[in-house]
Amino acid sequence: MKCLEALQSKIVCPTCGSLCPTPDLPHLPSNAPLQRMAEAFKKLPVPVDKACKLCAKKAAKYCPKCEAMLCGACVEQHHSGVLLKDHGLVEAHHARPAQRCPRHAQKLKLFCEKCLALLCSTCCFSDHLEHNRSVLAIPEAAQRRRLRAAAAGEELERQCSGVSEEIRGLERELEDLARKKESLERERGRLRQQIETIQRASLEPTDMEILDAENFAVILGLCDLSLFVKKREVGVVRDKNHFKMKFRCFGKPDGVAVDANGDIVVVDSTYSQIVFYRPNGRFYKQFGFGDSEGSGEGKNLGGVAIDDINGNIVVANCKMHQIEVFGTDGKLVCKFGSEGDRDGQLRNPWGVAIDDNRNIVVTDSGNNRIQVFGSEGRFIQQFDLNGTGEGQLSCPLGVAISNRNIVVADHNNHRIVVFGPDGQFIQHFGGNGELNSPGAVAIDANGNIIVTSDTKHQIVVFGPDGKFICEFGSEDGQFTPYGAAVTKGNIVIADHENKR
């Protein structure tokens, strides 16, 4: 402190370095904590060597029973006595001599629970006669204290268990909140995606299209067209060629399918998304490929099929040469295939269908063959059918299942070819000018085969035996059918160029 005060009395000039005295400055305050520590150390007893009780030499051992410090020589004498041989000795520095009464200098043997005081025999009979029921021997009193402490510990343990259970409950609630947060974040992402889609759909159409009631209804996601178009007939085709209604899509639709609930599932290549509509054309939901851990590389998608057992959506991704399977929540279940011509590899796959064994049948268009995969993407078999002869294919596109048979649109050969489940050729038809560049294929409840032709802007219907029934929509520009599906007697067509 004095050194600090000496330094405090002088100031160094920052310009010339001279020391300038500063008189009359108050002394530095004392450090109170250090002072208290110093006082406490002063009160500590100075350790001294303990002396032997018999000879006053430095003690080496302590006898608790005799309450005596003993040097090394006296220890031998102590053990020489017959009655003292069983006395256990401890090291002198570990000795804990019995406490004695400060009033009577007697050994403290008793404890008064009422006064919470250690007693000698004299104290017990002089000052604590009225507390005789509360006076116990020290070992007994200590044991009672231990039992009470143990009971208190058990109670605290029970309380601790209760607190732990509350913590676990809070952790479960936190997990629930985390799951809810994740769900809400997914919902927020879905809503943002819809907003972006609506914004794109709002910017791309012309002023006249945006003012059209049908298109504006889709942009708003309010596809209940009766609210906007009143009694105007608005494309689902019923029976042969009776036009029933149409509803617009956000982008250009490619594939179309109908799920077990009758909802219409559309593959939209423009925005790389799958869009769901109710049977009345009302927009239901959508999800994008990029948000579903899929390829995110749409823009050239093909057919779509629905697994009626679990609702999974199977999509042919032509550009990525693979098949992608999504759950009803839009999450990617699996994807398989890579560009090539070996078993399990694909080149521009276009059509997909699900057979009676829930296997996925794929038209491998670039390799002119049919491949069959398990529902999880495992390769099962392939039918290499490249050619123009009977039972051969050239750029197969659409595919459907009819009575376990595989019905294929043979695009470049302008016909429909039917194979058995093992790939055995059964028949072909439509090659006599009835078909031109067939694309999608669908089967109705009566086994009739519905085929689209985008080059002739028409739909052609054949019976189960391959006989021509009818055709419609042949006016140029009326529509450009890409995908086809059937629901409750109606034919659903994906009108690619007209975005409906």
C-alpha cells in the first residue's frame, strides 16, 4: 500500500518526462477483503509438535482409548501391557482427542437434543435433569441424526425425481413444439411456393388472358369455375365425344392420372410441379420437385401413375433419365434409373403404369423397350423390342395395364401394341391409318383403350379387342392432348399447349 501511495504522489510529464509531485492527495483506501483475510490467518493456531504424555518427547502415535500421545519408545511399552495390546493406535497427526467439557474438564459423552448441546456427566446431573428424556449417548444421538439426514435425503431424492419427470415432460413438449414448428415451416414453404407460382402465372399471361374468368380463377387457386363462369360450359370429355368441362393449369400439363379418391393429378413441366384438382376442377394442392428432394430438374417430364394402395405418385423424368416416386405429402420416397442401356438404366423414359403386383412398368423410349421395376425401384425384367416388325417398338410412349396385359403406344410405328405380363406379344392395332403418332394410353372400366395423338389433335378410342370405335377432336388447334386418364366414365385429357 505504501508503495502505491508513493507512486500516487508523483505524476510523469508526458512532454519532458519530469516527475512532478502532487501533494495533498488523499491516501488510497484500504483493501477490506485482504484485511479480513489477514486477520483470519492471524487467529489460526500455529502448528506445534505434540508431546508424548509419558516422556514429553515428540509424539508419534495416539491411543484413542487411553487418550494419550505416545512417542516411539513409549508405544512399545504401551503394547507390552496385557490389557493394552488390543488398543488401536493412530498416527499422531491424525489424532482427534476427545472433546472435554470447558466447565468440568470431563470427557463429553452425552448430547441433549432439546438444547442441542454436548454434555459431560456432571452437566447432565446439574443442568439438564429436566431434559432426561432428551439426553442421549453421543453415538445414539449421532445415529438418530444420520437417520434423519437419510430420511431428508430420501425426501429430496423423491423431489428430485419429480423435478426430473417435469423436465422430461418439458422435453417432450419441446419435441412436440419442434415437430409443430417443422410442420409449420413446411406449410410456410408450401404457401410461399404457391405465391411464387401465382405470381409467375399472373405475369406470364397476356392482359386478355388475365381478364379471362377461367384463367383468373386458377391464378387465385379458386378453381370452382361455376363461381366465375356461371352457366358457360367449361377439359374433361365424357363418353365418346361430348365435351363436358375444362379447367386451366398453371403451366403446360404433360401427364395426368386419377387417384383412388377421384382427384385429378397433373404433371406440370413448366413449373416442375405436381398439381392436384378435385373432380369438379377445383384446385386442391401442389408440390414442386425441388422442394421434395427430387431432381429439381423438371421441364421435360412424362407420364404419371398412382399407386392406389398407398397413394404414392410415380413420375417419369425424361430429362434426368429416371423415375421418381413421391408420397402424398410431396416427399420423395425413392428415385431410380440413370442414363444408359443396361438393365435398370433408362434413356428418356416417358410412360409409367402400375400393374396388379404393384410393379412399375416403364416405357424406356430412348432404348425402345419396356422395363419393369418393383415399387421400391428394384429392377425386375426388361423386354428389348427395338424394331418395326410384329411385336417390336420404336419410341414407345404411353403405357397402361389392362387385364394384366401391357398396352403400349408405339409412337413411331403409329400403332398400339399389347404384350402379356411376361413380355409375350399378343396383338397390335391402329397401324392401318387409324392412328398417327400415338402418345398417352388409358383404359376405361369396360376395357376400352383411349389413345391420344398430339400431331392430329385428336383422341381415338378402341375396344378391348382392338377394333376402332370412334375418334374426336381432330380440328387443328382444338387441343394438343399429351396425357390421358379415366374417371367414372369420363376421359381426362392433359391439353399441353392450351395449358388446361
